[in-house]
Amino acid sequence: MGQRVDGEAGRGVNGGDGAGRQGYRDLIAWQKAMGLVVAVYEVTKSWPREEQFGGLTSQVRKAAVTVPSNIAEGHGRTGPREFSHHLSIAYGSLCEVETQLVIAERLQYLDTTVTETLMASVADVRRLLRGLLRSLRDSGSTP
């Protein structure tokens, strides 16, 4: 799959099942998505106060958090079909994050340089999610 990081995979640590299956925390897609969450939280700290509760700040933060959360939840489910389903949800949430960042730039909450950096992170996570989905499909684990 190309998603493994050396470490404690397969020993019940990092979300592994203890039977040789790597844990979700070993997935590069999850790691990069977690980095995106931190970056989103950092940049939104300076957004207008009126956006904090129920506005764009809370929406983009929630969408960002949903990406690694769905990777983890899907990995913890019983089979590859469910994992694929949750990866698809994570992908949709990533598209939400991307859209909300474009909105933030248009509202001048983000400058172009920051937006480009965040969009590069979004693109990395997108590529990794597509790879995971392709890997599951190609292995015959999903219809």
C-alpha cells in the first residue's frame, strides 16, 4: 500500500489489530491529515471573532478534523468495504476543507502564500486517499 511507517504496527499499538495489520496511525494519509488539522487550527486563530462559532472557522475546523477521524474509524471497522466507505467520506470532507479555504482567501482571511501552503497539504492528503482507495479496489476487497 505504501502507507506504512516503521514502528509498532501489528502489535496492537497505533491502532493495529495485534495480528499483523498496521495501525491507522501508521498510515501516512492519517499522519498528513493530522498535520492539516493542526495547520487549519493555527491559521483560523486569527480569523474574525464573528466567524468563531457557527461561522467559517468552526466549519473548516470540523471538516478538517473529520478527515483523519474517518480514516481512523474506517480502519477500525470490520472489513475493507467499510474502510473504503470511510475513506470516501474523508475524501468528501477534504473537498469541503479545500472549498472553505478558498472562501477564506476570497474573504481575505488568508493571504495567497498561506492558502498555497494549505492547498499543497490538501493535495498531499488527496493523493494519499486516492492511493488507499485504489489499493483497496485493486486488491479485490471492494466491489
